[in-house]
Amino acid sequence: MPDVGVAGQRRLKSARVLVVGAGGLGSPLGIYLAAAGVGSLGVVDFDRVETSNLHRQPLYGDADVGRRKSSVAAARLRQVNPHIEVVPHDLRLDSSNALQVLADYDVVVDGTDNFPTRYLVNDACVLLGKPDVYGSIFRFEGQVSVFESSQGPCYRCLFPEPPPPGLVPSCAEGGVLGVLPGIIGTLQANEVIKLILGIGEPLIGRLLLFDGLTMRFREMRLRKNPDCPVCAENPRQTELIDYQGFCGLGEPEVLATDFDLSARELESWLGSGRSATLLDVRSPEEYEICALPGARLIPLPQLPDRLGELDTADDLVVYCRSGVRSARAVDLLHRMGFAKARNLAGGIVGWSQAVDPSMPVY
């Protein structure tokens, strides 16, 4: 291509790009950046491949289920291009290691699906002076932008505060169209290549919105917040912070562990004839896939308005898919006088693994 040429290909070969998250967005990102000849690709992920990942994460196959994502992704990307260096980072990125990990790379790509890591990646990129190529997906919609604090706004300028815990479900909880990560991840890869080559007009100061149902793109202009705590001229925050606490996720998790009930313990309860009310706080769509026998469905967003349907004298065992939403529900129930409410640790997934393997896992 005339706009790339030999000099451009050399820039790609000498570039170092870090992909944070080897999931739905990280899969197309990694494949296309490797194929483009980016000389050094870092892949950060501490998770393992699950069957439910496969419809939206083409880096992996059925034989990879249970294996570490970072190592599987690295091996796959080396197959795409054996002439590049792929560096797996099998770790959970946090405030203690982010600056050290990101420091070795020229461009950072955010392929994560949780708010604490998004704020962490943004703040680390601002402190290090590196571009943050952002993407997010939910159901049929996606967003893409480039946060480069020396030229435009950062993620904190767009979202100064995180949403309340539990308001925005994850992909596993809320669902995502399988092809959507491919569309958004490919757009992110396009932005990375433009940044490396120094061509075109990067999405700095612009947020690209995509609707897969209508096949429409919209664009929002973003402005730098002069009072941004991290990228303002005189920032109030000059180091990384506790992002779990910043996003309001620390305290509920601590509270919930006091009332956890394991799948084996619940099995023993039910086997001994002990009376217990099973409360499912997932969505109706999840309930249709699988549910514990006799469970009552009250989705978490409806729970505060439907407490009158429950009895404070009952042994309540609350569950969701993995135990996160049910932990929040139990915290609410205890504050409202349901002292005997318990959280099924691990949720439906834990029940399937420990008690009933025939229970579908999604």
C-alpha cells in the first residue's frame, strides 16, 4: 500500500503493543495485529477458557477449555505470524503492577469488560503518556475511541464516575451478539495501526458508537475536562489508586462472604429435608436456560420493590450465575431484616461443577 510502504512496515515491525484482555475484543485485536506484523505483542489475561467464551472469542477452540487464556492466545498468535514476538502476561492487572507492565509498550489496547480495569488502564496510560485504544461491547452495541491525554480527553473525561455496582451487567450476565466483539475489536486494531503508522485521523476526541441491529454508526465529539483528576493541567491524582474501591466493589464482596453457603452445603440442606426458599435473582432469559428446582425468580433490579413477597422467617438461599449478583441481593436482604438469607457461593456454575454436572452452564 502506498500509504504504508517499506518504511511503514518497518514501523509496524518495531512497534510494541499491549492488549489488555484476551477475550472477545482481544481475540480479533490479537489476530489482526499479529497478521499486520506488529513486532512485539503483549497479552494480559489471568483467566481460563470457558465453553461459554467460544461463540465470541475465535482465538480458542473446544480443546482449549480450562487452559490459561494468555498462553493459548500467545501460541495461536505465533501461528498467525511466527516472525513476531508474543509476550504472555498471565496476571491480574492491578495498581501494584500496571505501570511496570505498561511501561514496555508504545500503545495499549483496552479489551477488558469491567470498570475497575478500564479506569486502571486509563490512569496508567495518562501517567505514562501512552495512548489507550478503548473499546466496549454490550448485547448489540459497541463503542470505540482513542484516549491520548496529550492531545485530547481521557476515559475519565468521558466517564468521571463509575456506574453503581450491579447496574451494568457483564457480557456473561447481559449477553452479547457473538460477532459484535469482532466488529469492535477490528475497529480497535485499525486505530492501533493508524497510530503506529502516523496516518489518517485517529479517534482522539471522538467516540464512535455502533448499533448492530440497525447497522448504524454515530459519532460523538469529546472534550477534555479541564478539571479531570488525572489528565488536567494540574491533576489531583498523580498515582494509581484502589480501583475496586473506586468502583464500589470492595465492601459488598467482604460483607457477602459472611453469609456464603457452598453448593455442597446446600445439597446437604436439601437432602436432610431442611426447608429452604430458593431465590433466583437472575434475568428471566437466564432462568429459562436453567434453574434450581422450585426456585422463585425475582430479578435483582426488582428485588427492592418485591420484598413483600418474601418471609423474614424463612431460610433464604439466593443464587445467580456466579454468586456476584446474589451477594449484592443478600447484602440488601440483611439490611432489610432478612437475617437468615444466605448466598450460594459460585452460583449456578458452582452448583453444576460440584453437585449436578447435567446443569447447563452458560
